[in-house]
Amino acid sequence: MQKDKPCPAIGRLYGVGVGPGDPELLTVRAQKVLQHVPVICVPQASNQRDSIALGIVKEFLKSEQEIVRLPFPTDDADAASGVWREAAKTVIARLEQGQDVAFITEGDPMLYSTFSYVLAGVVEMCPAASIEIVPGVSSVMAAAARAQVPLATQGQRLAILPAVYGIDDLSEAAAGFDTLVLMKVSPVLVKALANLEELGLKGQSTYVRRATTAQERVVRDLSKLKDDDLDYFSVLIVKNPAPD
């Protein structure tokens, strides 16, 4: 009787946070993973020439590693789900060949990250895959560190809002939290600043562009913001004044 052939081992998927920009902020665990996996999957925005995440880690990679670029839409929400499903299939194809795969992402994989969409697809379509998530320094923490602005102290509440917030979100958050962090603020910066002035918070705000990179700029007086300060990779930290 012919014995059944053993099923090939399925590779492991690593979701690796590569931090906000400075390669020295890459964790030791992230470096170890990136140096041993045969496949590196790289998210790349359709409107960018290259991947920022790949630029952060390139000095740690080896020439024999395969780089798989996964393009994603930046302004088409309807198309995004299909794009990420195809990206998950690309990852799964490598895993089913027995290859370990590292999907790199700026900041942390579990905070407003493109990795979360691929993760969902892999879990659904390849439930046997082993998965490890390697945390990274988020832009939120990096911006607070570079600006030397504590995000929260004992008993305080912190809210992190994505780029799609509006005046109602901002007003509600300002009423209920001691610190607000507005991520990727530049597309709505003018409106956000007007809202902050209405809420009496403009003087309590710090704008940080591209924290930890050569393009970093910390602006504590928002009236001094210039056009070239406006950047997709920016964070606005808003502190509610302490009650009298």
C-alpha cells in the first residue's frame, strides 16, 4: 500500500513594524527576523516611487532575499479590499511553498497599518499558517518623544484619531480626553487648526512632521506652519489645558 505523502510545511508569516523612519529604532527582534526570512513583502503606495518601509530596513537585508512589492491604493476605498485580498494570496503562495515571509510596515503593525488587511486575508484563507507580529515604534510615540510632550500621565485619557476625523469627532474627543493625537493630519490641517482655535486648544498643540527622519520638523506655534511643513507623515498632538 502506498503511503500518503506528508504535507509540506507551511511557512511562518511575520508582521514586522519597522518604526517611524530612523533605522536605529528598529527592534532587535525585527532585525533578526529580517535577516533570516527568504521573502520580504513590501507595501508600496501607488503614488510613490519607492517604499518608505523598505528604505528603513534596506541596510539589514541580504542580496539573496526576495523582495515582493505589494502596491496599494491611497484614495480608492472600494478597490482597496480587492487589492489587499490579492496581496494576501501572494503572501499565502510563498507560505505554501514552505517559505517564511516578513511583511514590513512603517510604525507598528497593529496601529492603522496596512498589515492588518493582509493579516485578515491570511487568517481567512490559510488558517494553518503560523503568524508572529513584531511590534514597532509608532509615529505617535516617536512624535511625542521628539517633541518632548508627554502623551498621558496618571489618570489622564488619550485619544488617537486617524486622518478622517471631522469637527464633530474633534469636539467630542476634546471634551472627553486630556490629549488628542491626530495622525496624518496634513490633508485636513487647515480645517483642523480652525477647529482647534474654536475649541481654545490651538495654543496647546504641537505639530511634528516625519519624526526621527532627516525631514523632521517640530512646530509649537501653529501660526508659523509653512506650506512645505504640510506632509502626509505628520502628527498633531493636542493637550487639553488642566482645569483650574
